[in-house]
Amino acid sequence: MGGPRPGIGALATNVADPATANGWQRCLQALDDAIAARALSRAIYAWRETYDAALATTQWEPLAAVADRALQIDTLAAGRTRHRDEAQRVYQFALARARAANARQGVARLIAALEGLGTAR
């Protein structure tokens, strides 16, 4: 089930299969493009695709990047979406992965991000 798969709308350019090694990075680029274009609906869709692709990895970094983008979407939407809550949830999941990997810099970065949201644990 590898290879490109079609997206919708402006994402119709072949978004990578999240199962591929760099699938999450291609999804992240589509998300960044949507955010840069201030295309909220497209960004929300691309965020979900990127989140799914990040989950398919075993690393904490993709999840941290997805959480960062959730905050950007929240800003873009002027708080009308639940992406701030999504950011908190994804940061916490990334933190668990960073701790499991004994990634001290990752743990520190994620704790700082959660503190910035007022939810450090």
C-alpha cells in the first residue's frame, strides 16, 4: 500500500503515504503550505493527515511538530477550533515518547511547550 495517494482540493497533489519513511514530512509540508496560505479548512484537513502520519512513526519529533502546527491553526482560526486542546494532547503524547527514548532535550522542549500552555506535568 505504498506510493502516493490523492488528497482533496489543494492537497490533490500526491500526498505521500504516511507509512513511507518520509511520509510525515511530506504531509507536514502540505500543512505548512496551507497555514502559509491562511487556508483554514485546508490546514485543518492537512493537520489531521500529518497527525496520522506522525503517529505512524515511533519518534517524538514528528508529534512535536504536529503539536506546534496545531497552535498555529488555533491562531489562524482565532481560537474557534479545538486545536489548542489538540496541541496539549499531542505534546503530552510526544513527551511520553521522548521519555521512553530517553531524549533529554526532547523532554525539556516538550515540558516547556506544555508549560507555555499552562499544563506542564
